[in-house]
Amino acid sequence: MTTTKTNRGPTDATVVPRYGGPSTFARLPRLDEVERTDVAIVGVPFDSGVSYRPGARFGPAHIRTSSKLLRNYNPVQDVEPFADQQVADAGDIACNPFDIQDAIKQIDEGVRGVLDTSSKLVTIGGDHTIALPLLRVMHEMHGEIAVVHFDAHLDTWDTYFGAPVTHGTPFRRASEEGLIDKTASMHVGIRGPLYSRQDLTDDQVLGFQVIGAHDMDDMGWRGAVEQIRARVGDRPTYVSLDIDVLDPAFAPGTGTPEAGGLTSRELLNILRSFGQLNLVGADIVEVAPAYDHAEITGVAAAHAAYELISAMAPKEAGAHV
């Protein structure tokens, strides 16, 4: 006779009020409190790679605080993301705030340790520098990765002040290292001034197609979904989400805001379609709570994480285990 394992979900809000209880993401169990994990949430409180306003090192704690109202059933995706799979909070990876290369090594080692006990990872940052070590680990596990990168900025520049690894360079380094699938990767939400036309030329060579924020006026979020699916197909896909893809009206708490971004509704609708993709991991970065108001940015980031976790859940009938 086979025994059915029951996944452990969030702390019951009818027993412990939402403003109390554990400080984990969505008040989920810690990684060390469960026997197995399908999806691990891990924080990376690092922002030494920023080029403008600092503060994203406090992002993981802010997103966790803003996630307390998340509930068990996702009616749009029609899944119970915390029952259809075991999700747990793996805590934070400690990073050297004074040495980017040492921090990159620590993130690499920390992520590998989490993935020893979990098949998928959702990382909350932290600045966008952290995407590079995450993609290196994903590449070792899955080969070339299709990257769907949500951002106001390309993040494929070469260096800042001679530094090759910063929050504006991770996808150039990833492309140069052969980590990404150059036939299947794209940016979504790009907007604002660039340094020159060459930025877009270089970006194409590095393997990215672009859906600009202005394109959403004509194609809408459904058109964006169709273009993403056509580009990505069934390849192993990694989502990297800079919260500044949202307009500052919806995400003021970030280090490099640009006017004219996506709405929260547009972003969440796109993410809800990703249940049809072969998601292997995701990150949500650049939440800087010092510039936030009434948790607007934190709530948006927490809900984006919830939709990504939901998209990772098994969709077949009888998915509860």
C-alpha cells in the first residue's frame, strides 16, 4: 500500500493572524522543516553591483513582509501552488558586500546547496548582478537556457567604470559564456533612453529579441504572451524579473526607475501564462524598500513570485500529492 505525502503549506491565518506568525515568504515552512521540496524560495540580500540608488539588499525581507496576504488557491491559474507542490523558504544566502567576485562565488555555492534538496528555485534579491551566478548554475543543470527577462533596461552593457560584473551587465556575460539559448531569449518591457543605437545592435548579437514597453500599446499583454511562447517554445526557461519593468506608479521602490512601464495587471497576466512554459527557475530583483510607499512595490513583487510559483505547479488532474 502506497502512502500519500501531504505538502505542508502556509501557517493557517484562521489560527495565527497574518500580521503575526513566521517571517518566511507567504508564511511558508522553512526548508529545514520539510522532508522534501519542489520549489525553494531563497533570498540574496546583495546590492553592491548597483550603478544608481542602493538599497536592494533589503529587498528579500521586504518582499517576505509583503507576501503575508498570499493565499492557497490561485483562481486564474486554477492551481493550489502550496498544495500541488512542496514550497519552502530557504532563508538568505550571505554575501560579501565589499567584494563582488567573492559574493558571486558565495551565491553560486549557496544556490547549489539549496538545489541539493529542491528541484526548482525562485530567488528574491538583491540587485540584478545575482542573475549571472544563478544562470551559471541553471546552465549546468539544464544546458542552454531560454531567458525571459523583464526589465526597463537591457542589462547587456559591457562594463561600468571598468567593472565587468554589475547589475547592468549580467546578460552580456551570460551570453558570452554560452549560458543562454541565443535563439530563444528575449527582453520584455524595455524603455527609456539608451547610450546609443549600438546598444540595440549589440543586444541582438548577444541573442535577445525585444518587446518594448511601448509595444504593449498595440499588442497588449496577450500579444506579448504569443510572442514569448513562439520564441521560447518548450526549451528550459528561466525568468529574470527586474521590478523596474513596472511603471514607477506601480513600483516606486527600485533603484533605477523609468517612466512609461508596464502595469501590475499586465505583468501578472503575462506571468500567469507561463504555466505552459518549461520553467526551471526565476528571480525577482531590484526591490529597494527605502523608496517604496505603503508596500506598493513589495506587494507587486510578492504577487509576481506567487504567479511564478503557481506556473511551476503541476497542472494535471489529481496533482495533489
